[in-house]
Amino acid sequence: MSKKINVMLALMLLMTQLVWAQNKTLTGKVTDNNGAPISGVSVMVKGTTAGTFTGQDGTFSFTVPDNAKTLVISAVGYATQEIAVSGSSYQLSLKVAEAQNLDEVVVVGYGTKIKKDITSSVAKVTSKEFQNLPLPSFEQALQGRASGVYINTGSGKLGQGLNIRVRGISSISANQQPFVVIDGVPVVSQSLGSATEPDNPLATLNPDDIESIEVLKDASSSAIYGARASNGVLLVTTKSGKQGRTKLNVGFFTGWSEPTKKQKFLDATQYKELFTAAADNMGYVAADEFEAETGTTDWNSTNNTNWSDQAFQEGYIRQYNVSLNGGDARTKFLFSGSFNDQNGIILGNRLTRATGRVNVDHTINKNFKVGANLSLVQSNNYRVPSDNAFSNPIQLNALPPLHPLLAADGKNNQATLYYNNLIEVEDNNRNLSKTYRSISSIYAEWNIMPNLRFRTQAGIDWNNLQENQFLGRRTLDGAPEGYSYDNQVTSSVFTNTNTLQWNNKAAGNHNIDALVGIEYQRGIANGASVEGRAFPSDRFTRIANAAIISSGSSTETQFRFMSYFARANYKFKNKYLLGASVRADGSSRFGADNRYGLFPAVSAGWIISEESFLHSNRILSFLKLRTSYGRTGNAEIGNFSSLSLYTSAAYANIAGLVTSQIGVPGLTWENTDQFDIGLDFGFWNNRISGEIDYFKKNTKDILLNVPLPATNGYTNITKNIGDMTNSGWEFTLNANIIRSSSFNWTTSFNISTYKNEVTRLVSPVPPGARTLGRLAVGSPFGEFYGRKYMGVDPANGDALYMKADGSTTNDYSAAVDTVLGDPNPDFYGGWNNKFSYKGFDLDIQCQFVSGNDLYNIAGFFQSVNGDYFDNQTVDQMNYWKKPGDVTDIPQPRLYDGNGAGKSSRWVQDGSYFRIKSVNLGYNFPRKMLQKVKIDNARLYVAAQNLFTFTKYKGYDPEVNATYIGNLNLGHDFYTPPQARTITVGINLGF
Amino acid sequence: MKNIFKILPLAALLATASCKKVLEVEPQQSIDAATALQNDQDVNSAVVGCYALMGGGALYGTNFLMLPDLQGSESYCSWRGTFQSFRQVASKTMTRDNAEASRTWIAAYRAINNANIVLANLGKVNDAALRTQLEGEALFIRGILHFELVRLYGLPYDPATSNSQLGVVIKTTAATDEAAASEKIARSTVAQVYARVLTDLNTAVTKLPDDNGTRADKYTALAFLSRVYLQMGNYAAARDAANEVIASGAYELAPIPLIPFTNKNTAESIWEIQQNEQNNAGQANDGMATFFASKPGIGRADVRMNTSFISSFYESFDFRRRDWYYVGTGARPGNTYCFKWNAFEQNLPVIRIAEMYLTRAECNLRLSTNVGDTPANDLDLIRSRSNASSIAVPVLADILNERVRELAFEGLRIHDIKRLKTATGSFAWNDNKLVFPIPQREVDASVGVIVQNPGY
């Protein structure tokens, strides 16, 4: 954004230089603390538009009027300086910018703002904090770095959807993810694919193209996005060209990865011991039962196969990127390209991404400016099956160690208790999602008057997803003669935005800016799929060779928005701030009786440190109190939820007509009213700075399915009928602890909380058959509810459960359901430390979550004291053996279900502290590089998920099985762990 | 600059003026209910929609054909699969939230509503003959679905009593808006439901054509009427209806018993659910072949036959033993499975002419009549087709055993146990546990207007 300001400045310079006739010439050089020249620094005469930029060698030269008194020297990333004009030559040294510069420019909806003047709550993460990290997708950069943003990556699957929750959970059945806007273009961030588990369309973005990510958290910042802002807004700004010599940057990194943790299961000896006991206790013969269930005589074999480790492969990552940027006062450009290739840690998982980008800004004359951001991405995602599929590699850990890995013919063994899904990645089998995507926009700006600017932007998010699956005849779903599936989805979202912006800068004590705008958006998604079976051999994988075309489909869906918005900010005496905004959103999604919604917000700020009583305080350098209140909406309610509909139903070869939905014509968006109060502070010239925020969100009119008696032909009707609240604290502290010429240490810490409470429902939503997450009034979203496990009766080895009176029973059905935990964290946050010593720099990013509970659904199969022949976790060996034994593992009883009921037996604390990323770099000395004509060179070693500290006994505490839906947070079901990735890389600038 | 002030408001005005239209977007895969049914074709399609719903796994696609046999599993078959809902049916431990009890109830009333919508829109059909036929089909569908529901969700019909025990909700009006869809209607008595079923089916018989392709015709309705009367113990009416179907000459037994299950729409079949490769009740988690078959790549082999049932019921040379039972080679290999349900795309015979012969034989024998033919001849027709030895002077038990042999795993077992007042295992014919629970969601959604069955 700052570049745009620079462009305007340059433009003004151009004009003004023609005007002044009687001048003198100033020359000088700008360097940093280490004496290195800085290019592109703005040098201006204060109070005028006269000025210039430094060249590549840091020097400048320009003519100033004779009466010029003060020069203002500023550059992105450095503290602005003012010096008096005397003489005609200057040698300047710019200080390194403060860790948290209050003059920093923050991107807000449809514009930018100086951080000092902001009256709302916005978190910002810049590229410096995540560049060169092997991020599977860019949103992960926010994890632990942005307060108020809770991210659960869910699993170690590449290109998989992840949970992003800004300030808690603000919906039940509509979308809960934030609204994402890239360079002013709203983009599709929800899965387009047909797989059970969502893919992540945002994984197609090259994180290295991103300059900054702003998260609009409170109502005053987000209400300008109206009906789509209740879950917060992510504003992504890509890099753009900088004025100056054309610079070429190339980067390369490579690395390898492994699971953060592997779990231990029984070996053959332990397995036989446990199941012999389990069979004996029930009067069975273990070998006979094993044979009956598996159809093999492997019980008597000497095999000792570690099936669980077979699920993993050696991961690697490689990335090449190149960018070219530069420009002059009128035209600036950035070209970038990258190729990224990641081999996941889970068998068969791979993600490649090739990206290209062109960002250009051009100033036509003093009144007109145009520009374009064009990007094209191609990505291949070789996907892992859904957690609950027998083909999920992690489910291999259920196979008894007694089965041999390979059959006698040397192929993967097919005679196993469950499907040996190693077969799934044999030969020509594939599960590929290929994406072509372009998020592009063009804009034009017209300065109608010095203070009035018109801007129009047309943007498109075009996304083509091609899913292609082939399963050969040896696979579970491909048998007997092969199976192939193709699916194509093309989504195109067009947005046209027109704004008129008015700035009144220098009007004494009063400072006003205002914005009005109109936005139109149209989204269309088309899909076509075909499915074929029966191939001559597994060497044929395309449906052209299928004997049976078993299904085919094509679909289209569409939505439109028509929006009007306005915003005004008023600043009095540089210390009293007022802001107000309003947006009217109309959408085709809203019922005919309720087409338009109004979303207003107001905010106020008081820069207390500007008051006379604090102005000269040496310790407290900055203090601002701010508050806001406003309304936002959630329009992700489905495109046609308000209608009563008929659809087709096929009856063999003929198609019939059936009712499919009964609707309410008044159905509309969900409303969220949010209050925020915050304090921004700085001490010792902002060497220590921070923010404290408290928020309260009241969400009303949540869409819920109201159950109907099915006897009338419908099971439910969707109405705006639920309420929910979220409240919490956010605290951020930044400190520049050591600042010397050779050694620097800055630290940044943030911690956030949210407390969610469901306050109105039609009826409680109980947990599913295998899950614990429920909805109940007065409880947090997804609260765990079920039978409480009370350990083992030492007398007989029976599993015990809690009864209503708190006593225990071995009769599962006599026990009562009770609250077993909460998957929402008590608090979460991050801690970042940056060190630099001479040419070395070290960045350590930690991240933590505390107080959230996890439920391992797979416990019913894998930690159930040998109830069935699934291999068990090693802790089950501590089973009850004889009267008097005190243990929490019941007596093994084959098929008997002793302790197998869904209960808190598999609920665990999911708190963790993780060293999320470490990046150690060395910058080669400039003098050495000049000889080989290199501007800068940095060699680095980086690590993701280096260490995790947790009590969770499963694979990884950052887990969220997505196939079971939104409500079941913190559930683990054979969910693959995250990857620990170590990379080495180099960046060169020419 | 002045121009911009003229253009902007104008643009805004234009946008405002046109936006009402801009925001009207029609769905593509569905159509608005207000305009869905307009002419002959639309109403005809709505009838086809009813058949499509009936072909789903919740109705004839699986549950109506499989659950009555699972419920009577003792000394007959066993459920081996992982689905708890089916396991509970087999072990008579169904819970109020049993998934099968829920989905069958919901799907049946959805199809009934679709049929009621057809009846409410008959005025839109111009062709008088078509109008009569569609009316007959809608009544047939509404009638048989109420019949299936009352057999599963109500205590058995007992001709010796007034049948005032609760049956199911009788639904004869169409719901197309929120108010109608929210109506809470109490369960009627078993007697009332059977009366409604008879009215609907008898009316359907008068409206339906003699031949209606693969859709229900006059004889389909008569065959179901025969079933209903038999269930009610009205042997004369059951006999006469069965006789009328047989006498029509439209149906005949296939030369060997395999044929009606490996071919579509054979002459033996009175009515069957149409399926094909694309459209069937399911290939992974639903569908008859899915649960019964154990062939390479086909079936989960979840329903396993008791070998002692086969060896004690069928003579070794009985073709039915050869054609209908086999040792599995797919999932859970090495055990015995029923071949009647062998392919995902096969049609599902719901009612076969063999049943009509057996019903006529049973009723004639009970009533000591020979309407149509003698019980011995009817029985012999069935037995000789399968190479079974002939029984010269059949007694009632012979005919009832033949029903088990001939109609095994076709969804009749528990209904026959109930009407014959016998038992399955330790569960007597009128045990509460042989009645499905009313889905808890129905009790909740109706705020208790729909009451739960005893025992749940």
C-alpha cells in the first residue's frame, strides 16, 4: 500500500517541480545503521509536495525552494525523520524502524489507514514473518501470529481445508470461516471438490507473493463487508513493484519431512498375549476366532509386521521462486514465478504448485492511474482418502501384526482383517485433484479534485478443479474390474467495485475522510462428472475404456450480490477519532421477503498520550483508548435455502419429480452485533508496545433446521431461529529487548481467549452414534456429552460408568449422559523471538493452545482391551488380570464390549505448546557480494513443527477429523499427524 | 469533473432500479414448487417420483424386503455386518433412535406426500384416461405404504380383536407450505389404518389399467389386496384377490427358480422395483445385493444363512437349494449366502405369482374350497417347478412351509410369523420387541402428539 502513496507523491513531485522557478539544489545520501545505502527513500520538503527518491546508491539530488526549512525523510520499514534545511548537502542515517511502528500503514476495507488513527481491531501479519517457511497454505502464517485468530490445521494432509475461527464461532449451519479478499477481489475459500473431506482452494496461492495479511476482527473494521463479515475478514495484499533499479530475486529451498509423532501399537508377542487372554476369558480359542474373522491362519505365523509405520512415507519439499521488480515514477511492476513440490508424509500424498504473477501500476498523468494484478496457478494435489475410509493409510494400524506384509506372490497381502490399503497406491491407482486458478483484477483511479478520487475495479476469481480417480481391480472400491471417476468444477466469481473517496487532510484541527461505493458480485459454479467401471486391465484408467458408464452428472449454481456502502472518519486535534460505516447488502440468497440487509458500525478513539498531561511523559510514549460497535452478517446460507423446491429422482430409466425442500420466503442472513473496547500502548518511545482488546459478539437469527413431523413429507425447515454469543480477551505485547549495533532481540507475544455459548436453539442437537459433540442452550458449541468412564472394578475387571447419583455401574445403559469436556480452548496464542547478530538472524515462532479437549473416536477400535481383532495401542497391555488389580484398562473380553461403549474413556486434554517454526539465516557481507555483482544473499535453515509438547497420546494434538462435520470439533479418527519439516534454502538478490 | 456527479447518481439509480431483477436467480437442479406441476407430464413425473422414492433403500430398495427376514432371524439367518442399526433389528434390541426405524418412517411419508400431491393436482391432467390411471397409481402407492408402515410400527392385526392398538399416522392430504408441513397428527388405530389401506387399494383396482408396463396395474393392486386380506385373516377375500390375479393369465412361473432374480420383469413377477447400473438402492452402504451378496467385488456379505435352515427345509435335489444359496467368494468368504440378491443393478421382485398360488392354496385349504384350483395342484405347481417331490394330500403345514421355502428372504417372514401367531426364537408373535419403535425424532417433532410404542 505504501507504494501507492509513493506513487502519488512522485506524481505530485513531477507536477510541482515545474511550478517552482527560484530554487536551490540539495544533494545527499541515505544509509542505514550499518552504513549501507538505502534506495527508494522519499525525501520531501515538509508542508509541500516538493521531493524526490534516493537512487540505488542511496544518493539524492533535487531542487527545493529557497524558503524550504525542513526535510521529511521516510521509507517503508524505517522510522520517519525530519531535519532542518541548512546548506546544500546532507549525509543521513535512518534508524531501523521500531518493531511496532505506529505510523505503519494498515490495509482496511476499500482503503488504507495509519495504524495510529485506527479505531478498530485489526491484526496484521507481514511477509517478513513467514517468508521462506514451507507453509502448505498461506493462512497458516496467521497461526500464533495474529491474536484473536484460532487456527486448527486439522491434519497433516496437504492441500486440506483447515479451521480458521476469528473471535470464536459465529454460526452453526452456515459457514464459520472468515471472508477472504485478495487485492480487493472476494475469493472462493470453500471447497469445490466432491470428496468427503474439503480441499482448500486457498492452498493454490503462493505465500511468497503476499505482502501482508490483515484480519478485520471487530465490527467497525469488518462491517464495511456487511453480510459476509460475521466470521471476520482476511484482507490479503500481494506484493507490488517498487520504484528504483530493477531487482531480480531468486530463491530456492529444499527439505524433508516426517510425522511429528508415530504411535506405538502391539507387536506380535503382545498381540497374541492380549487376544489369548481376551478369548480365554470368554471361553473361545483365540486361534479359531482369529481364523474365523480374518479367514487366515496367520495366528500361528511368526510374522511381526509394523503396519502402522507403513502409512508413512518420507516427505520432501522443494521450492524455486523468482521475482523481478522495479519501475520508475510512473510505472512499477512485479513479475514473479514459483514452483513448489511437496511430498507429504502420508502414503500417496503430494502437492505441487506452479504460480505466475504480474502486478503493474501505471500513472497516466496527474489525474489518472491504472493497474492490474494478474495471477495464474496450476496445482496438483494427490489426495489421501477421507479419515473414515478403509483406504485411509492410517487405518493400517488396525491390522494385526500377525499378517505378513506381502503375500506369497510378492504383492501386497490381500488376506488381512481389514482392507490392506497399501494396494490403494499400487501401479496406476490415483486420486488427483488438479486446479487451475486465476485471481486477477484491473483498476483505474481518477483524481477528480485534489481531495476526491474515483476508483473502479473489476476482478475475477476463476477456479477450475479437475478431480480424477482411478482404482484398479485389486482395490476395495475398484474390484472386480476397475473404477474411474472424473469430476470438473469451474467456479467464476466476478466483482465490480466503484468507490468515491474524499480526503480532507490539512484543515487545521479537523481531518475528515469519507468513502462511498457500489459493489456488484456474481458467482457461478458449473460441475460435470462421470463415473465408469469395468476396464480391460488396470493399464487402462480412462473412462473411454470403461465398459460401464455407471453415472454422470452436470450441475450449475449461481448467486448475486448488489451492495452499497459508505464510511466516514473524523479526527479532531489529532487525538479524538470518530468513525462510522454502513453497508446495504442485497443478495439472491435471501428470501423474497427479505432481500436487503443493513449493516452499520460506529467507532471512537482517544489518543490519550496526545493530551497535555501525558504529552511529555518519558515512559508512556503512546496510549490510545478505542471502542466500536456494529452489526455484520453471515450470508453463507446456501444459494437457495429460502425456496420450496422439487427435484428429479431417477427410477431406473425414467425420471420422476419429487419434493426436495420446503422453504420460508423470509429466510435471510444471520446477524452478529459486536462490541469491542481496546487499549493500544507504547512505552519508552514505543520500544515496548502492545494492545489489549475485549470483545463481545451476539449472533442472532442463526439458521437452524427446525424439525418437522416427517408424516407431512418433510423432516425439517430452515429458519433464522438460533442465538449464540462469543466473548473474549486478546493481548499482544511487542518489545525490542536488546538493540545494539551488532545484536538485536525483539520479542512478540500474544494470547487470546474466546468463550462461546449457545443461547437459543429449537431443540438440543445430541451427539451422533460415535461422536460426542453436541449443541445445547447454555453450553459452548460442540461441547462433549456422553457417558462418563469411571475406570475398572478391581474385583472383576468390569468397565465402570457413572450413574446419575455419581455412583458407578458396570451397566452401560444404566449410566447417564453428562458433560465430558469442551473442544474449545481456554486460551491460545503465540510467542515470537527474533535475534540478529551481525550477518546472522534467528526467528523462533512458538504457538500454544490450552484447555481444549480431544476425543479419539478410534479408541473404540484401537484402545479397547482386545474387544475385536484390531491391533491395540500399547497402553492396553496394562489390562486387568486378576482380582485386586488397579488399572483403568478393563479385562479383555473378546466380542463382549467390556468398556467399548462411547464414553469419556477416550477423551483427553488437547493442550499443546509447539515450536512452530525456526528460521536461522546468514546474510553474506555486502562487500563480498559486490565482487560477484550480487546485491544480497541469504542462506538459511528452517524448520516447521520442530517440537511439540503435549500430553495427548494420539498422533498429534492439532487434530480435527473433518468428515464428521462442523459440530464435532477436536475429534480424532485415524487422522494423520502434522509434518515436521526441515528445509535449507538460499535467497539471492541481483 | 462535473460529469462524474451526473454519472455516479445515474449509475447508482440504474443499479437500484435493475437490482430487483439482478437478485432473482433460479436454481438449476431444482424447480420452484409454485410452478412445478403444470400439466399432464408434470403430474405423471410426480408419480414416477413416488416409484423412485419407493425404490430407495429405506423402502422397497432394502428395508421392506430385508428387515422382515432379519427380525425373524432365529434358526434362519444372522447379521454379520458392522451396521448397528441392522444388528439391532436382528437381535430385537432396537433403540428409539434406530436408523432403520427412522429412515423408513421418513421416506415412506415423503413418498405418501408425493402421492397426495399427485392426487391434489389431478385437475392439471387433461387426458382423462391418464388422469384415472395416475389417480389409481397414487392411491395404490399411498395404500401399500400405509400397509407396510402399520405392519412394522404397530402391534399385529389380530382378527380376534377390535385392533384398537395404535397403528401409524394416516396421511391423505398434501403438504406444500410451512403450515401444512408443520401439522401434528396423532397415530390412528391399527383397525383404522387397515380400513384406509383397503379403501385406497380397492379404489386403485377400479382406476388402474390392466397393464401398465413396469408400473403398478390393476393386478398389482389386487396382489397387494390379497396380501392385506391374508394379514387380516380374511381368507376368502385373500383367496379371491389372488385368484383374480392368477386368472388374469398375465403371469406364469418361470421354468427354473433362478430366472426371476437374474432377469428383469419376467412373467413370474407381478411387480418389481426397477433398477439399473446408474440408479439402484446402493452399492456400498445400502441395497439388497450390498448386504446379501458375497461375490468378488460385490456385496458386504452381512446377511449369512443358517446352513441348518437350508438343509432341513430343502430337499437336496430342490432347484431352489441350488439356485438360491451359494458359498460366498467375495466378502466373508466360505459361508452360505442367498443368491436372490446378487447384483447391484438387478430388479427387485416385490411380489411374485408364486406367492399368489401359495396364498390361494392356503386359503382354499383353510376354507375347504377349490376356487381356481385345488390346494394340492397349486402347491404342486410351485414344487414341481423346483424339482421338489410332490405332496399328494397337503395339509396346512405343508403350504406354510412351502411359503418359507419359496419366499425366503423376500420380506415376508416376520409378517407370516405375526399372522400365524407363532414365534421367532423366544419372541412371541405379539412381542413388543417385534414392533419397530416410533422414531424418537417424530415424538419430539410432534411434541408428543405422536406417541411411542410400548417397550421403548
